[in-house]
Amino acid sequence: MLTPVEIAIALVVSAVGAALQGVVGFGFGVLSVPILTIVNPTLTPIPQLMLALPLTTWIALKNRRHLDLKGAAWVVAGRFPGGLIGALLLGALTSRTLDAVIAFVVLGATLAIASGWSVRRNSFTEFLVGVTSGITGTVSAVGGPPVALIYHDRPGATLRSTLSTIFIVGLTINLVTLAFFGEIHRSDLTAAAILFPGMLVGLASSGYLAAHFDGRVLRRAVLVTSGLASLGLAVKVILS
């Protein structure tokens, strides 16, 4: 049973996470899952997956004219073998170990790009990023940073549209799989319904905020959000 204080915190966190997703193209789960796990574990992680699907769909449709279709296709293609590798890793190593490794890798990549290092985008690197995203998304539900880091220098609308399109495919696969295996319960539906208004408020505010985030400001936002992802995983490792 959620207390009024827990519900209030959850709504605020969901609103901020949705606004972040609407501006940067990812970040809803990165921000909300670690915090809400501490507030009340029943609020995560499946409710975030359920809310992220309509959230990303709206963002993708709003920015659809700026979609990098070829790049998105290569990343999506890479997510399938990446997901398989991630599943195999889950069976071979503890989730705590995997979270720690991914936190270290994401933080390292973020610092490298912040220092001026860049990755040349082509079919191979986009596919490789898709594999990496598939692994990290399957293992730790943090699939956004690898893709965002390779697109951090693109215009805001392209970043948001491309990431959202990629996430729609991944989220659909995740939710269908969870439903097939009976892992979505009434408590998850209830939590998603409670958090839904907060997500809508954040989504509505992101339209205004996104107009002020492009170029250098957007690149910094991507790097900060990726850093938050690694920090969230580190917190999860410590708490576990």
C-alpha cells in the first residue's frame, strides 16, 4: 500500500523523468527507476516500461520528420543479438557484477566523449552500438546511453526521433515477452496508472523545454544524463 507521501514523490519523479526524456530523447527510466526503487520497490521496473511506450511513441511521432531511418535500422538490427548476449550474460554472471561493469563502461564512454573524443557514425558503428544497447538494456534496463552518446552531436529533433523509434521496438518486445511469461501483474498496472498523470505533466512541459535545448546545451544534457545512468547503476550495486 502506497502512502500519500510516496505517491507524491513518485509523481514528481515521473514528471521530471518524462520531461528529461522529451528533451534529451532518453532518461525516463534512468532517473525514475533508481529513485522509485528506494521510495517503494513496487513502483518499478515494469510500470516504467509500460509508461515509456506511449511516452516514446508520442515523442517519435512529434519529431518523425527528422528521423534517421537508416541509422535507426542498423541500431535496431544490433539490439537483437545484443539482447541474446545480454540474456546469456545474465545466466553466467550475477546482476550486481553486470551492473557494476556497465556503470563503469557508460561512465568511461561519457567522460571520453566529454573530453572531445568522438565515434564516426557508419553502418558498422551503428550496428555495434545497437549490440551494446541490447546488452545493457537486457542486463540493466539502461539501453539509452550507448545510442545517445553516438548521436549526441546531431540536432535535437533527430536525436529525439531516432532514439524514440529505437526504443519503441525494444519496449514492445520487452512488454510482449513479459506478458507472455505472466510477469505483468495487477500491481504493475496499478502503479502505472498512479504514475501516468506525472508522466503526462512531464511530457507536456518537455515541448517548451526542448525548444531551449539544442547544439552545445543538448550535448551537455546528453552527457549529464548518461552520467546519471552510470550513477544510478552504481547506487543499485551498492544497495544490492
